[in-house]
Amino acid sequence: MPKLDTPLQLSPVFKPKIWGRRDLRPLFSRPREFAGELLGEVWVTDDASRFLNGPLSGMTLSEASEKFGPELNGSGWTDSRFPILAKYVYTSDWLSVQVHPDDEAARRYDPGNRGKTEMWYIVGATRQAKILLGLKRGVSKQALRESFEKAKSREILNTFRPRAGEAIFVPPGTVHALGPGLVIFEVEQNSDLTYRLDDYGRTGLDGKPRPLHLDKGLEVTRTELPALRDLPEVRIREPYGARRFVLSCPFFAVEELTLRKTGTFRGCPARVEILALLEGEGRLETDAGWFGYQAGNTWLVPPATAKYRLVPRVKSRLLKFYVPDIEEDFRRPLVKRGVKAAKLKRIIFD
């Protein structure tokens, strides 16, 4: 059995969408096989993502997760499926109004599936970009049903203008939709279970109306949920630059690292960690050698990784995400640094 003790690069998986874009620069170049198609999502921890280096080179993430289990995913994860799904989303039009179930509802309505808790990190947004998040006050489920049936649901949802760097938490039951002009990084449970409520009467890539899931969607909708957007930026100085504690919940935690100097890091025996490069370029070094990194790369850090260094050639910014111990990874270190309880409640969802 190969020893998984060094960072491993994953390939992206591109997904055509009717609301996508033709240009994914500067993070990605358009693959030739998608010439002329609108690409809306780039999945970076997809089951079909392939390892590009090291002992797992050529294997898919699904194959490796099944075969190596805790050696790849950490001692704290017992499922054979990789713990976190992450993707970039590129929009040129409105996505459908939708809602996701929690684990319990997923077992009830779609046995064999997980629920879907997710977060958005806004990578880029035009001045016209908008999101719909949560119901306006006093909206009933009956009013919801009527608005969905008339394809007018955008009138009863909260509308916001997001900004680059903003973090948004989307727990199950939150009705939402992304508008045009956005590039977001989405982290979520490894599930693609979505109940589409309103698609504005559009047709899909096959020319047919896309199916709606009105009954199940209304069952799982939580009308009382607030819009958990514009979360506070809790940032601390580090020798390499800065570390932002973006948010944490039982299914994932997200940090933003900004590197101006070399940063030294270690793997964690309990979990796998994933690094998504948003900006910059440089070297990823271990005692055995080094690899070049650049914006758009995704690197997986197995639990047995003793030490690695990120050496930026130019300022680099990345998102690190993993399944957390909320107390050890977020609450305790932030309390130690004097972050107030009121602010912690807005980035820790346990």
C-alpha cells in the first residue's frame, strides 16, 4: 500500500449549465471538449476528479476514498465517500429558486442521499450581481406555493447585492437563488440533492422544461430562517501573512489564508484538508521535493502529511477547508485571541 504523506493535486471537473459562461479566466481555461458550451460549475472535489501526482496519480477521488478510507480521509471520517464537495460557480443568468433538505429529510424523501448544508465565498461580483436568500418576513408556505406556481417567487425573497470576499451560510431549508454576474466558491456536504422550486418557465440543455420538486421542496422549507450573509471577517496575523476564520459548522470549516511570506503547515491525523488556490503562484514544498502551484489549483493534504511549506512567488490567497472539531479548530483559538462571543455566533454554526 502506498504511503499517503504528501500533498496531492486534484483535477477539476467541468459542468455545462444553461446559466453558465464561456469565459472562466483567470482561474481556468476552457477545455476543448466543451467548445461552444456554457460552463456553469467547476467541481474540484468531484468523485471523478483525478489525482495528478504522487502514488494515487490517475485514480479518481471516489476510487481512492473507497480504497484508502481513513488513510486518505482521516481517522475522524468513517464513510467511504469523500467528506466534502467543493466547486466554483460561474453565472451569466439566474439559477433556479431552490432549497436543500437536511440529512433526516433526505433519508425520508430520497433514501440513500445525504442532506446538503452549504456555504458561499464570493470570489467575484459585478455591480449588477444579486442573490436571493431567505423569505421576506411574514411569507407563508401557501404564499410560497402560489408564487412558485406563477413563476414569481423572486418577488417574495430577500434580494441582496453581494461583494467580493463576502461569506454566506446556507443551512438546509433556506430558499435561495444565485443571480448573474457572480463567481462563487461553494463548500458543502458531499451531496448534490436539490429541490428546484421555480425555474421561471425555462427549458434545459435538452430543450425540455426542467423538472420542479414543489411538494418536497415546500416540506423542507424553513420559513423562519434568517439570511446568514455578510458574515464578520475574523482575521488574525500570522508570520506568513493573515488567516481568516471564515465559518465553521459540523460538516465543514473554511479558512482563508493570505501568504506574503513562506508558511509552514502540517497535516492533521483526524482529517483530510483541501487547499483551493484563488490567487497567486509559488511552490508547494516538502522534504522530498516541490511542486509549482498557481491560481485554480486544488491540493489535498492527507492526514499523514508531516510538514509542507507554501512559498509564494507573488502574494497568494487560498481557501482551506476540512471537517472540523469546532471547539479545537475555531472557538478555542478565537476566544484565546479575544474575539467576542457575539462575533463567534455569526461564524460558528453548531
